[in-house]
Amino acid sequence: MARQAALLALATFSSLSIAQISDGFEDGWNQSTWPTYAPDCNQGGTVSLDTTVAHSGSNSMKVVGGANGYCGHIFFGTTQVPTGDVYVRAWVQLETALNSDHVTFIVMPDTAQSGKHLRIGGQSEILDYNRESDDATLPDLSPQGIASSVDLPTGSFQCFEYYLGTDGTIQTWLNSNLITGMTAGPSANNSNDAGWTRETYVPDITGVYFGWEAYSGDINTVWFDDVAIATSRVGCGGPASSGTTSVRPTSTAHSTTSNPGTTTKPSTTIPPTTSKTTSSAGATQTKYGQCGGQGWSGPTVCASGSTCTYSNPYYSQCL
């Protein structure tokens, strides 16, 4: 019966951008699907299912970094990543703001770096990429480079997305807005990528892991919800835990967590399924930003030189 249901779901959504794997964790934390990951050492970080904080539904994954510097790191994730182009979307909530120290909340083992990590996190109070092999950052951490990225707001869930292309293209969005400083590749318009492009680099990741890693002792709590890894962009209004997934939790590993002391549970309203899109009068989306899709309520008019291009029912992009 379960097999028939899975086949029916795949047939129903065969014309959509079907996620390689996605989860809203409403069925719990399946540790076979989402195992923990702590390379080299594991001293104090924790991963748990949180039933008090969520972006949608009731559950999310909660990661608490340990107090032992690098060895206090901990992640959960998967090796179920597509071959070729990779799109990742996660709703992320930080308890403590990014500061000047270098930290990471997503790591990806990377064949292009002989297994070392492609990292996403922050330093200088902004979001950035970091290559473990040579410590290059995207953007450069010059005053101009810092200004080309953004911080990650705390206290509520933020929609974080990125794209890794087979030609070396990297694109990154926060709440559907392109982060210019976190772009790279043949078509990128980024004047703050000198360190990143000093060598030819095409990411070839073999896993995606969500969590916390600090290099100066920073401790933080991070929640992740409605995670999707796909072959085309899902967008912030796309499905997270539905029949569109090719990998679905089949058993629940029990885990408990305490109620966060300073975090109030956000609204758990699921994005609307209507295909109607609305936009504030005069609002214009930047090139590569989202401009339409089910549940989308942002700008639908693209900046000059780009056109709103349909990708799937959940996502259209200014190209």
C-alpha cells in the first residue's frame, strides 16, 4: 500500500521539480534518513527534534553548538544529493546574531576539494561561503565585499536558498532576494570574488549537512525546518514535506528537547496553495530573484533586462 501511495505521488507530480529529498519533520526525526555528522571529533554539540518551534506544522530540527570550539560542532544531513545541478532550500532560525567570528551552519563534503568541505556560514557579521581547502571566502571580506552580502536575522525563520551548478555557478538567496556577493561563475556579476576565483573551482558535493561549527568558541542554537534538496529551484513557497519527495521518513527516532528560553514559536500557518500571486504596487524584483509561483506574494515585475520566467507551479524567476 505504501509503495502504491509513493508511486501515485510521483506520478501526480512528475511534471514538477521533484525534490531529491525534503522534510518538514512532522513525522519526527528519522535518523536513518538524517544521520548526525561530526567529522574529526564530537564534544558537546547536540541535535534533537523540537516540537515547540517550527516554520510550518509543529516540528523542526534543533542544533545546539557545544562549548569546545571546533570539536563542539554537530550536524545532521544526507548524502542523497542530485548528480549535476543542486538546489538547496532550508528555513533557518538563529538564536544569536552572527558576529565578527567565523562560523558555519551548512557543510558539504566536496570532491573538488579532495573531500574537504564547502561551508556556508558567516563572519564579519554577514553570510558567506568558505572553502576549507584554501580558506577562500565568497564574498571577499573587504569593506566592499562585506557590503555586498547580508546578515541573517535572528528570532524568526528565514528562507535560505542556494544553487551549485556544474559550470561553477553559485547563486544564493535570502527570503527570495539574490545576495550579489554570494554569486560566482561564468555569468556572475560580482566584483567581490577575487579570492574565490583565484583558482578554477566547480563544486562537486557528496552530501549536505545542517548544524553549527565555530572556530573561536561561539555557541549558538539553530533551528532548521522545511528542508529541500532538488535538481531545480523549489523557492520559498514550494513544498517541503509532501508526496513530491523521493525519500520520506518511514520511522521516527525519539528525541526530546527543552523549550527555548528566549524564542517564541512563530506562526505555523502553511503557505497558501492558491496559484494567485499578488505584488505591492511598484515593487520590482532583482534579476535572478523569485517573481511568481503558488503562495508567492512578492514582486512579480522584473528589473529592466530580465523577464519573469516560469520554472514550475511553485517558482518563477527573473532571468
